[in-house]
Amino acid sequence: MSNFLQRAITGLFFVIVLVGSILYSQLSFIILFLIITVLGVWEFYGLAEKDRAYPNKISGVLASIILFLSVSYFSTTASHLQASILAINFPVLFLLFIMELYRKRNSPFTNIAYTLLGPLYIALPLALLNLIAYCGENKMEYTPTLIIGYFIILWTSDSGAYVVGSKFGKNRLFSRVSPKKSWEGTIGGGAFALLAGFINYKCFEQLSLVNWLMVALLIVVFGNLGDLVESLFKRSINVKDSGTILPGHGGILDRFDAVFISLPFVYAYLIFFA
């Protein structure tokens, strides 16, 4: 099977599962992204070990699960008094410091840093999807089209950047980290993202045109930076792909690198300005 065909089949299956789970019900959405969170954090810890670190993998994954589920629970409750559920994350995260006392590993604070990065870098952004689903006109109702709209813009931007960059890319965007990324591809991806934002406005009524276009711009800017951040990490430990779980596409971190950095900015914008 050619690499292109493998990528196409994997990509199609990935999109069907993702979109289907988001639209089917809030429970199926939570289950899918909880699985993605666990796989992503575990993959991240595996990469950290290539950097001669010894993160507390089990505890870090459990902390990530608690973080994701507590935010999910908070998003589904009618009363903001339930925000107290989020407080469970504070002792859980600081327990990771205490646990390192008993592990007898070299470079303990490097291990702690990598262990904490799992929930912070992966679980927290994915958990924010739960809250973005409630940023529509009805703040008390799960609105899956907001999440779908986010991913439509992200995927359209990626595809546009690839097509334009392949045809016209000459000026490197950040050659020290990612030699293949070009300014032409980035600008092309941005144009496609804005078009996707306009289509979202026509198809989904939850946000105004200005807000959809602003979300598109945030995804383009911070999604590209997220891609570069992950490339920087992989380059620092001399690996090409973060994993092999998605044939032809790499690992979870490869597929969601733009999500991890762009989602916090999109959510903040929707909360303060939308």
C-alpha cells in the first residue's frame, strides 16, 4: 500500500470517528477525547524517556484523567457552584512532587517537570473542548457544532498550507525547527482558514462572522506555533514522528500539536469577546 493511500484511509477513518463521536452525544465525545488524552500523555512520556528522563507515567496519566473528567463534569453542570470539582486538581498535581521523593531516580526535578507537562500540555487543552462546546448562544447547552467548526478550520488550514506550500513555498518560515514550513504555505493556509470560518458562519449560527473569522486567525497563528513547538521537542530528542498509532500520520502528538497550543487562545477569546 502506498504511503498516500495509507494516509488517506487513516485520515478518513480518523475524521469519521472524530466527527461522529462529537455529534452522536456528549458522552461519546467525552469518551473519545478521554482516550485521546490518555494515549497522548502516554506517548509524550515515552518521548520524554528518549531525553533520558523518567516521568512518573502512571501517576501523570491518572492526573490527566482527573483533570479531563473534572473539567467535563464542570462543563455539564447547570450551576457554577460545581466549580469546586476543579479544586481536586490542585492536590493531585502537587502530589507528583511528593511521589518523586520515593522513586530514587536521577534528575528528580527533570522527572517532575516532564510528569507535570503531560497534564498541562495535553490534557488541559483537550479538556477545554468541553468548555468550548458551551460557548454558543445557549451557554447551558452542549453545542457540538462549535467543536466541529473548530476542527473544520484547523483541517482546512492544514490542507491549504500543504497545497500552497508544495506548489509555491520558497521562503522558510522557521528553518531551524521545521525546514519544510514556508511563509507561502502559512499565508495560503490562513486564506483557506478564513474561508472555512466564513462557511462555518453560514452553516452554524452560534457565532457571528467576526467571531468565526477571529477564531480562524487564532487557529492559524497559534496552530502553526503549536506545530513548531512539537517539532522543536521532536528535534531535541532526534525523532521524526511522535508515535505510530496512526499509520501514515504518526502519533497523537503529531495529529494534535496545533490543537494543544491554539485551543487555550480560542477558548479565552470566546469567553472574553464572543
